[in-house]
Amino acid sequence: MAIKLGIIGFGGMGKWHAKNTPRAGVEVAAVCDITEERWKDAETEGYKLYKSADALLSDPNINTVVLTVPNYLHKEMCLKAAAAGKHVITEKPAAMSVAELDEMEAACKKAGVFFTVHQNRRWDKDMLIIKKAYDDGLLGRIFTIESKLHSGNGYMHEWHIYKKYGGGMIYDWGVHLIDQILFMMPGVTITSLYADVKSVLHQEVDDYFKIIMKMSNGITVHIELSTYILEYQPRWLAAGDKGTMIVKSFRCDGNIYRTGQMLEKLPPQITETVAGPTRQFAPIPPGGIVTEALPEVLSDWVDFYKNVNAVLEGREESKIKISEVRRVLGVMEAVWKSAETGQAVLLE
Ligand SMILES: NC(=O)c1ccc[n+]([C@@H]2O[C@H](COP(=O)([O-])OP(=O)(O)OC[C@H]3O[C@@H](n4cnc5c(N)ncnc54)[C@H](O)[C@@H]3O)[C@@H](O)[C@H]2O)c1
């Protein structure tokens, strides 16, 4: 069944879906928005335009909609779309809470339409490289993974700075960063979680968070995001007992680092360093560390849509299951609870 897509909300992400989904065989049937500026954009770019979601939903040529409106509207639009008999793809975060998601899922089930969420960052190559290290044991037994996203751009914009519209970085990026970790480690549970959440530059919404998750496989996961850390740390670090992997950025630059024979050849004597005498923390002798290239991974964000199409044709299972989305929203709620109480939360 070819997807005939209606895009509800023709802002930044609405335009992304319009531009990129045809590569996956999707027909962009129409778009809608409520602002004059976006109406002009749609006309200039040659899309069939509706000026309200209700009008778009009454178009019988559309079988699927993607919700690219601000977060607080996802539930309302999903319920309307399901009632109109359209399959629903919502942008992330799917909902503002687990309770909202449950309502959305129930409405889609009742209407007999497919419901999924555009968790596109499961197709990010930087994350898939770390996942490959995890899956293939490239670093031996991994003991820690750090997922960090730092920006110097500081201020967020428009609806993102207001709570009532679903603003803040936990909704915006936390949802991806948590989802990536849970996707990376299927079958693994979160034993406990501690989080710190701050508003550094903004009044209402969070723009910094640090989440520490102790996983049932023994790995400690650190997730950190800031809109105002000016010297970026690597996007990813994974360390195991056979090496360390650094993926510096979304460009997938980085290396695997291993200690040649250094473990056998540690100098027996105490070494004098600028930090004082030490064995463990002395500089590693020249040649003690060898570097390897990162493995290559192939991935394309529009494979999300190829999967939706295959689900609608009964050929594949959905790659983004609502049970997984629900789990991530539950973890986000635990993040807020831990930040509020200052206590670790025993989770799963
Ligand atoms: N998956 C990703 O990589 C990714 C990236 C960016 C944004 N997003 C998500 O996409 C969604 C939209 O974000 P954005 O950055 O495109 O925001 P945006 O502000 O650029 O666009 C939102 C659009 O929705 C329109 N809109 C508002 N109310 C409407 C209504 N009642 N009916 C129709 N249109 C309406 C606005 O006029 C605006 O054009 C958010 O949920 C966001 O979290 C996802």
C-alpha cells in the first residue's frame, strides 16, 4: 500500500518529511499549517495545502498522517486523525506523558489504524557504531557508555522555551538519547537511575540534564546534554576491558584505542609526574596505545518510512513499537522524579 501522506504542521520538521520521504516511495499528498508564512512556503514549494488539520483529515486521498506540530498538540491531532481513519505517525516525543500515550494508542486501536513514532535517531550512524561495538564485543566487556550532546548556541527558540507547549530539552532530545540506549541494549533493564535537570539560560524549561543509569548488564550509562557547554566533549565514549571507542560527533569521526602490550609492560617503579608520584596515572609510554579506525555502518533515516510501508502491507513488524515508546516516556518521568527529589529511582 503506497503511503499517501498528509503532513500536519509545515514548519522545520514538516518540511523535512515533505522533502525526504519521497525517497522511500512516499507520496506527499498534502500539507497543512495555520500560519500565513507557512501557507506561502507550501505554495512556493508546490504542495497541496490545507489551512487546518480538520480540512486535511477529510481528504480521502490521504491514508497516513505525520504530526509535525509542537509537542503539546500530538495527542489532540492523533485522536482526530484516528477518528478520521488515518494511520498515524507522530513526531517525537510521541506525547507529553505515558498517560497521554495510552489514550493515543487506545484511540488508534479502536479505529483500527497503525500508530508509530518517528524515532529517527535509531538510524543515526554515530549511535549505530557504538551499537556495533556493543553487539560484536569490539571492546570486550563494556563497563561504561557516555552519550553527550553539547552545544554553544545557548538559547532555544519559539515554542521550545515554554512548558505548556512541551518545550525543554528532555522532551526535545532526552527522548532520543534515552531511546538510543534502550534500543542498543535489547532485553537489558535499568536497575536504577539518577538525574539532574537544570534551567541554565532559560526561565521555564530545562536546557541541561545529566542522567546516570545503572543497567542490568553491568554497564553504567551517562547521558548529558547542555545548550551551553562551549568546548564540546565527544558525542560518544564507550569503554570496555579490551579498548575504548570515541565517536566525536555526528560526522562519525573518532577511533578505537587499545593498549598494545602495555598491560604486561607497566613500569614496576613509581613514576614522577606533574601530579606527583604515581603508577596508575603516569603518561602511557610512546607506542603503548594503538588506534584503529571505527567500523563503518550503513544507514538511512528514510528506512523508517520503508518500514512503515512494509508494516501497512503486512510484510514487516514495526521497528518503532509503542511499548518501546511508552518505556522511554516512563524513563523520562523517572528523570523528572529523580531531579525533583534528588534521589536515585529504582526503575525496572
Ligand atoms: N525527529 C526529529 O529529528 C525532529 C527534529 C525536529 C523536531 N521534531 C519534532 O517535530 C515537531 C515539530 O517541530 P518543529 O521543529 O518542526 O517545529 P516548528 O515550530 O518549526 O513547526 C511546527 C509547525 O506547526 C504549525 N502548527 C501549530 N499549530 C498547528 C495546528 N493547530 N495545525 C496545523 N499546524 C500547526 C506551526 O505553525 C509550525 O509551522 C515537534 O514535535 C518536534 O519535537 C523532530
